[in-house]
Amino acid sequence: MAINDRIILGIDPGTLIMGYGLIHIQNGKLSLISLGVIKLDKFDEHSDRLKKIFERVVELIDEYKPDELAIEAPFFGKNVQSMLKLGRAQGVAIAAALSKNIPMTEYSPKKIKMSITGNGNASKEQVAAMIENLLNFKNSDKYLDATDALGAAVCHYFQNNKMSSGAKKSYSGWDAFVKDNPKRKI
């Protein structure tokens, strides 16, 4: 697929709940394909959770045929064991994509938030509101993991779109940015 017609799978890795979202880009317009969560809390063993992540990501790839994967990088926390488990979950999702020859890009939570809201310290709720506005839908799911995953996919689109256009627009302030980007307001 050309850069003007592609599908991006976004993933917000987790060991209890993993979010996913798929967007379609066609002629510079973004549209929502699907979003959801993979609930892993019913599995007692970490290895069973990892297996389920791998299987479900492969199923999503087989069903929707994404061209690229955008995944949120684990953030640095205080609990080392949690970080290791989260890193494994992310690695398994990446391995699933790579096993299907899907190129992947990793983005920090701050980069995703900055790309979506213009604020690298935005809350999950702010990201969700912006994603709902950008993709014109209302998320009735109580989990923000799915909109976080869509955030990764949309961030990937914004980053590649900026790179392919070759031009970097700068703004004199927030008002100028909002004027040029009315759909990115919360």
C-alpha cells in the first residue's frame, strides 16, 4: 500500500489489559477501523498472558492486514518486576508483528501525548478526548487502553506525515496552533 492508503495497528502494551486500535489512512484522511482491549487478568501465569498477547496480535494482523505497527514504549516505573513484565508484553506484541513481516515503530508515552494533544504531560482522559474528536467516535469502553493504542497509531501517522511532507511548521503560540489545527482541540 502507498503511504496515502495504509492501515496502522496501534498497541498499548499491558500485562493485565492490553489496548489495541486500528486506523485507516486514505488520501490523508484518518478513519477508525477498530479498537478494543485484550483482558489478561483471567490468566494466572505470566507465560499464559504472553502467549495470549502473541496469539491475539497475530489474529488482529491476519484479520485487518495492517501495514505498520505503532507501539507505546514502557515508561520507567519504580517497580522493577512490573517493568520487566511490561517489557515482555511489549516484546511479544512486537514479535507477533515481526513474525508477519509488519514493520514496527516504538513511541514514548510523552511523544504520543505531545503528538496528539500538544502536551507531553496530558492525562489519559485528555488523549482519549482528542482521539475521539480526531476520529469522530465516542468510546463507551471504560478502559482507556484502547484509546491509548489509537494514540500510538495516530502519533505514528502524524510523525510519518510530517516527515514525508518535508516541511516543519512552527507556531508562535498555542492560539496559532489551534487556529491551524481546529480538530486537535479538546
